[in-house]
Amino acid sequence: MRRLNRFLAEVRIDDVPVLAHLRDSGRLNELLFPGAEVVVKRERLSVSRKTEWTLYFAIRRGHFFIVNSSLPNELFFCYLLQIHSPERIKREFYMEDVRFDFVILHRGRVKKVIEVKGVNLMKDRKGLFLFPDAPTVRGKHHVDVMTRLARHGKHCELVFVAGSALASSVGLNEEVDPLFAVAVRDAVKAGVRVRAFQARVDVPRVYLNKEIPVKI
């Protein structure tokens, strides 16, 4: 395979090149490189969709890694459904000038604000995964707003979903984006809860396997 631009990759299926939509704006240099093995899914074409395939997983040393940013959100949504009734969960909810992945309602009012970040950069063989793999102005803005909300009494959670069964912990990639790391530490001081989960891929099944430590 080869990455053509931020959201498009060329993959070979039975030695035939096809275009696949890549729904992940990260650099993914360790996973998506010429010759990398990937998993794609055929989709229905429509007026708004120009590619027949979507890229979901990369395979590195025999292990699956999620490379589709929609999956961590869907996995965490399934997790929330085990705790809350569907009518209490709202997706893509705006607060201030930011769209958050989820809010939890109580008696019609926002009780908790949740933002989910997918993590697929493996730092070492001990299973430390780092976020982000590229500077993220948008991610920092999410955290800054959560910090302000927490200081005004809102319950806020920043959730990292590590997209491989190899993940044993999640940390902040301070070398790549020191401003994001500082923002997360400030958020923790303000009362934002930071959590991490390990996602496991047993194709076709994908699920949150367990909660893992976050290294702040």
C-alpha cells in the first residue's frame, strides 16, 4: 500500500490497485508505509462517496492496529450503552465552540462531557502507546475547553482508546506536541478525569478489552 494524501491510500487487492478512504489524519508512519499489510472493507458508492473501499486496520508483526478514527468512538459508545440508557447519551454535542464526542444527560441537563481520542503509536515493546503522533491544535482546544468546563463544575472525561491488543498503557507524546501534554496536565489539575482503554481486534470482532493505565 501507499498513502496518497491525508485521507486517501492506494492498496492492492489480489495484485489489483484500488483506492481506499483513510479516516485517520495522524501521520501513521509506523503503520502505513509502502508494502504494509492492511485490512479494507468494501462500501456502497454514493454521491458523497468516491472511493469503494475504506481502510480499517494495519497489520504489524502479526498484530492488528486500528487506523480508522471512527472505530474508537463506536467502541466507547458500546461501552457507554452498558452503563447508561440510550436516551441519556448524546453524540457530537456542542458546548461553547467545540463539538464533543459524547455527553451524558441527567434530567435533560448535561451531567458529563466526554472526548475520545484514538491512539495507534506504539512507543516500545512494553506496550506504551503515545498520543498524539502529530501536533494537534484541535485536540488541545478540546482539552482547554474541558478544563474551563471542569472549573465551572462540569464532569469531564478525556478517554484514550489504544487500537491494539499490544497496548499496556497510554502516555503523552510530549516530544511531538508539548503544548497538548501541558494542556492535559492542566486539565487533570482542574478535575478532568483521564482514562485509557485497550481495544482488541479479532476480525471481524472489535471490542474494548480492558482499562489500562494513563501516564501523565
